[in-house]
Amino acid sequence: SAVISQKPSRDICQRGTSLTIQCQVDSQVTMMFWYRQQPGQSLTLIATANQGSEATYESGFVIDKFPISRPNLTFSTLTVSNMSPEDSSIYLCSVTPRSTGELFFGEGSRLTVL
Amino acid sequence: AQSVTQPDIHITVSEGASLELRCNYSYGATPYLFWYVQSPGQGLQLLLKYFSGDTLVQGIKGFEAEFKRSQSSFNLRKPSVHWSDAAEYFCAVGGSGFQKLVFGTGTRLLVSP
């Protein structure tokens, strides 16, 4: 298994500002994933954070809006830039620690944009 | 394209009654299938997974799911529901690079006394 810590757990932000979410894993993992869960919705993959290379973004998500860092094998950050109320969501970090196919999730960061 | 359909948005079950949550998927190759549970204010917890082999898989908390290829289904079951099972349940499918999962829209389970 993997223990994933996300910070902040929740925040209230003003329109136009940016917020960086941190994800720390208790073991080294090759890939880390960032998902978004909009209110009452399912999870949508934003991007895959690869150590040593640029993140890979899914359709509909761009680096300028959601820049990602992956400085080492246990840590990643997701920034939500120039926020608007539509960005109010839960953002979840997830990892697959080994080739088990099991995706482990952090408890998420709940962002509310006013 | 891969997709997951959970046709029931809400389900209410009496405590002690049996439960079945439906999940249908669309995937062009052999699917890897998962059920996750999300309690209010919590992250997602893996209940069970299917990769290959026995089509009836057992998970945590007394849950099981059956993979039926002919029906493209992976329904979740529990013989006797407890009040603590009230939560949101998500079915997900993946394939090669299976860490990238596609999730269904979820089914909210309510448990009545």
C-alpha cells in the first residue's frame, strides 16, 4: 500500500489567485496522477506527473492552467492558476506504488473559489 | 474509447438487506476493473479489483463483485449492508497503462434503519 498526504486539505480562494497543492508519498513511485472531482461529479484525470520529465496532460487540461512539478520520486505539486469559481473541486493525488494496478488516493484537497 | 456507466445515481437499502450496485463498461481490450468507495470528506479507498482469473472477486468489508464479459458488467454486491456502508461508490476501468483509470459517475448508497 501507499500512504499519501496532501496539503492543504481544504482552502477558500479568491478569484484570480493561484494555489499550489502538495502531494507526499511514503514510498518511491514512478508515476503520480492528479485527478479532479467537481461537485457531485466523478473523477477526471488531469495529468500524469513523471519524475524527470514534463507532465502529460489529458484532453481539456493545459500546463498553463495546471502546472505540475515532480522534483523526486515521492513528491509532486499541482498548481491551479488564475482560479475561477469553476475550479472549485476536490483535487486528488494518486499513485501506483508497484505494478499491482492498484491506484491509491490521497484524501484530496477541497478548493472553493469565491 | 473506454467508458464506465453506473446507471443508479442513488440507491437506498435497509440495514441488513442485500445490495447490488451496477457497473457497465466499454473497453476494447481486456479490462482491469475496480470498485472504490468514498465516504463523506474522505479520499477513495479500493474495495476490490479484477485483472484476470476467477470472475468472482472478494474485497474488503464483505464486498464482492462479479465480472461478466458477455454483459460487459462488473456489479458490486454485499449480502448484508451495515449503516457504515453509506457512501459513494465508484466503478473504474483501465487497460494497458492501467494506472490511468476512467471512472463512472458514482452511486450514492443510503442505508435506512
